[in-house]
Amino acid sequence: MTPAEGAEPEPFGAANTHADFRRSFIELATCVRDGDATRIPEDAHLVPLQAPASQLPLLLERIGETSAKLAVMLSRFEGLHILMFSSPDIDATATRLASAGVGHGGVNAVRRPVETSSGIRTELVRYLEIDSDRPGTGTGNGSTMEGRVEAVADLDADIQGSRLLDHPNGAVDLIEVVLCVAEAELALVQARYENYLGRPARADGPVRAFDLDGAALTLVPDTHLTALLRRAPRRAARVRRLRGRRARPRRRPGLTQGGRDSATGVARR
């Protein structure tokens, strides 16, 4: 990204790559340290981000804060640290969250060039980061206890469809993220995500599930995580059996990554 108007783009903050699906993606992210620019692989595809000059200082500040938080998360463990939901109206989502008392940093906007079958197009990405609701936790803005939780404007179907969607392991979609929660905090975390998503959770024994129009966010108490994971092969087998059935497409919030000390995502294969 260009650090100042008129300057040459340079890598800084965080670097990432995506495994894309038709309606969602999984992002692998790491921090960029001083001197890392000389270690970028020759076959790496760098995508410059663009922002209006008036918004550049604030955006750079937020990217710096986000990168610092990512470094702290990665110092704890390598794993799932970011959960992102898509929204058909990101401005309405920002207003709803504020009305519900959920703090966030406002809607950010960046642009990036994308190669499509019809040539280079500019993709507009608009997103917001949710703040922690616990003062004194040290998480700061744009971060919650379990990591980063964000909302992003719905992906452009034409642009998303032009990306590489065939993967060697046969994965075709991301359908569930499982968030492990301390049993004593389950009710509080459930209430928090009900505010985030604007919908109630569904009780399934000790588990709480949010149905997201074709995907799901599942909250499981730590006392039942092992039992849930033992069921995972049977759930995956059911997904594979359903793969050949044709269903009417439905719009749903997209999931990217989820996090806490124990978290997992389920990809349809």
C-alpha cells in the first residue's frame, strides 16, 4: 500500500492470501516486519490497496493497530483468530450495531485491482471491526476477547466467481465455524453474538448455534468440545453425501475464520 500520497507502494502491516469459495473465503495472514520486503518470493502476486487521500492517515493507523493485534494473537498460537460475517448493507449493519450498544470503528473502504476474464476490475471492500465490550481487557479497539470479529459488505458475485475456486483437496465451501467457550461464559458469549448478528441462537443440547442461511456459527462449552469433535466425522460424511444434491442458492452471511484457544472450521468437500 502507498504509505503517503504520491509514494511508491510498499508491503507493511500484514500479508495474506486467500482460499476462495463461491460465497466465502479462508484467509491466511501473517505480520510484515521491517526488512521483510526483500524476502518476498519471486512468484508472489502483490495486490496494492488503494484509498482516498483524505482517508489514508486513518486507514494506515487502523492497519497498524490491526497488525499489532495480529502479532499478539500469533504469539499465543498459530490458528484461527478472525471471524468475518458478510452483510447485504454494511451501513445498516453499522447503525444496528451502534444502536445495540456494540462498539466498532466505523466502515472502512479500500479498493484493489482484480484480474477477471473480462480484464482488470477494481474491487471495493467495505468492512468494519467490532470492539471489545470489556474495559480493561487490553484488547483495545477492533478486537474482542477471542480475536477479531468483523462484518464486510457482500462479496461481488462476478468478481468472486472469477477467482480460483477449484482446490486440490476438493473443498467447495465453508459451512461452519465452531467457537469453544468457557462453560461459565457461554450465556454471555451467546448474548454478545446475538447482538452482533441480530438474531437469536438455537439451542442444541449444551451447544448454541446461529443459522446463517446456509452456514452456521456454533458455540460449544469447553466441557463438551471433545464430544462435539467426536461427532465431526459423521457430520462431514453427511456433508459429502449431500454434495451431489442440487439446492436453490440462498444468500447468507459468509464466514472466514473463527478463533479462541479452541476453534475449528468445517469446509464442505
